[in-house]
Amino acid sequence: SSSAKVWIYPTNYPLREYQLKISEAALFRNTLVCLPTGLGKTFIASVIMYNFYRWYPSGKIVFMAPTKPLVAQQIEACYKVMGIPQAHMAELTSTAAKQRQEVWRAKRVFFLTPQVMVNDLSRDTCPAQQVKCVVIDEAHKALGNHAYCQVIRQLASQTKHFRILALSATPGGDTKQSVQSVISNLLISHIELRSEESPDIQAHSHQRSVEKMVVPLGETLSAYQTKDLRSLSKYQLILARDQFRKNPP
């Protein structure tokens, strides 16, 4: 349709050239975006989500984050940037399984953990054929049989027509092999990588003063330092945990 020939970029925020370039690239290719913390990964995700929301009036847009607090944080951020109507958005991390099918039917933009997404795909609660855009936060976790990997495998087995945007400040740890695994597991075909030294980033990155503080363990924890924790029974570990919760340092 003619609407797909046009994509929208917000003008209610100061223009950052790198965000504009990354957004344009990510609209048309499965992209891994590697940006230092605080430089606008969520902003880019919001732009991509809004355009797919606009291009596919009956499509579903999914934003996955590994924990419930991160999910809640991203909902607010995405709403502020692009203004997708809140009536069309849903957070599924706290919704009972029986109710989620109706939410999937009625809403268009979903924020959830990958575990919930795996469950809903497995039960056919999520209409996989209607999913048009998947955003994956903390994408470096997509290794082995992580829930992120399961989601993409299940989606890809049912439809080929969806875009993937993967976000990470640290893609795959320190090894080339783990980075390649993330790329393969998430069907990535394009990478947008910036560091704090990148020319188009420097104007927007702030100098940080890092002070290393070494905190001594104290008597209680020092006693465990000489023990092999593997030798403790499950009961001993649970008991130690409960005691720690009752009397935190």
C-alpha cells in the first residue's frame, strides 16, 4: 500500500543523526542495534514499532524484555516517544493465561517477557501469523535455548513476514562465537554498532567518572569464603537465604 512507502520519524525530540540512520536501516532489515547505555535504544525501538503499527492496521507488535520491571519501564518510554494510543497497548506479564487470548485478540502492541511469549505461542494463544514486528531488549541473552531463541524459532516456523529488532549494550559478551550465536538465533541480517568513541555518538555521550570501591565481606560472609558451597545441602542453602533476609547486613 502507499502508506508503506512513507515512514514517520518524531520531531518532538532533538534530532540525533545516528538514531535517524539506525531507525531507517532497522525498518527494512532484521537489525541488531548495539548502543552504549543511555543513548536511545528505546527511542529507536519506539520509532520502529510505531511505523509497523501504522503500516499493518491488523498486525501485532511485540516488545520483549527479560524481566517484569524492564517490561514496565519500556511501556512508559515507548508511549512517551511515539504516542501509540494506550488503549491499543497491553502488558501481559501479570495477565492470567485464560485472559491473554482475549487481550491478544483485542490489542495491537504487547509488552511481555519471552517466557510468556513462548507459552502463548505454544498454546496458540498468540496469533503468530499476525505478528509483524518483534523487539528484543537485552538481546545478548539470546544464547542456547533461552526463551528469546524459542520465541524466534516458533514464530519463524509459522510465518516469515515479521521484522526483528534486537537491542543490546553488550552483544554476546566477550567472544566472537557468542556474538555470532546471537546473530544466528535472532535471524539478524544487519548490525548497527556504535561505541562511545564513534564520531556520531561523541556529541551525545557524557563523560563518566568511575571510582572502584572494594567492600570487605565481613565476618559472616568471610566464613563461607573458605567453604565449598557445593558441599552445602539444599536445606542449608535455603536456611542461609532465610537468615540473610531476616537479618540483612
